[in-house]
Amino acid sequence: MREKPKIKTSSWVPVGGEMVELASLPPEEKRAWATEAKIRFLNAAFHGRAVFWAEGEPEPKIPD
């Protein structure tokens, strides 16, 4: 059976005006990026039915 090629992926995020590999960030910054991505996903998935934000952040203003 033929051996499958290994695929390597990496994620890059903007930090301070330049692109940085996500794996090179400290754990606190990785967590912040993950939280932001999850909040954006949930707000898009439940648009018009629910609003999500990070604990400790002010509640977002919802347009009328």
C-alpha cells in the first residue's frame, strides 16, 4: 500500500502589524486568539438569536 504524504499546516495571525505563527505565541495570547475566534463563530451562527462575549468584557451594544 502506498504511503500517504504527511501534511504540515501552520496558522499565522497579525500581531503588532506583522504576521506571526500562532504556535510561537505565549499561551495567554493563544487563548485570547482562540476566544476571539470562538466568539466570532458563535455570533455568526446565532445571529439575531443570541449575542456572545468574553467573560469580564463589557456587554456589546446590540443595534435596534
